[in-house]
Amino acid sequence: MTLAYWCVLLALFLPYLSTITAKAVSGGFSPRHNYDPRAFLASLEGLGRRANNAQLNSFEVTPAFAAAVIIAHLAGGAEQALLDQLAMAFILSRVLYFICYLANWAPLRSLVWFVGMGLIVSLFVVSA
């Protein structure tokens, strides 16, 4: 299994870091909220809401990243080391994105998002 594939696994679990953060910083999550956690998360404000928004965005972008890694491997047009580096850079971009979201640094967060999307595109381009 390549490092890039391990990055896909990591990307699949990163949204849950945001979920745990949203629930933890809200101060009001209890077992009764587990019956309808989406309603609870939708009701949050401030830091908890930003953590939930980061979760939603992570779930949205992860399929594109996974597809890019798999297709890059199948296409075989790039060295494995380059694919691994691009995949690790994507994971780093997602961690930075999460930090920017929590810190409410909207312009920087958007820039980091564009970098992440550029890395996804790069996986396709280098493998062509």
C-alpha cells in the first residue's frame, strides 16, 4: 500500500476531528443529542458552528481527493514519490484548513482551500 493510499484513509477520518471538536466546544452535547446530532450541530454558533462547517467541507472534498489518488495510481504516469508528496501536501492543507476555520481566518482559509483543490488537480495532471 502506498503512502498516497494511506493519505486517503487519513482523509476519510479527518472530518471526524471537526465533528469531535464541534461537539466538545459547544459545551452542551449530551447523549440525548445523539438521537439527532445533525439538528444539534446545525444549532451551534461561533467556534462550534465553524468546526461543523469544516466537517461538512471535509466530507465534500474527500471523494474528489480519493478519486484523484486512485486515478493517478491507475494512470501510472507519475513517479510514486511525487504522488505521495502531493497526497501528503493535501492532508497538510486540510489540517491547515481546519485550523483556519476554527481561528475564523476566512481569507486564509479560502486560500488554503484553493491550494487543496490545486493539489487534487495536480494529481490528475502529473499522471497524464
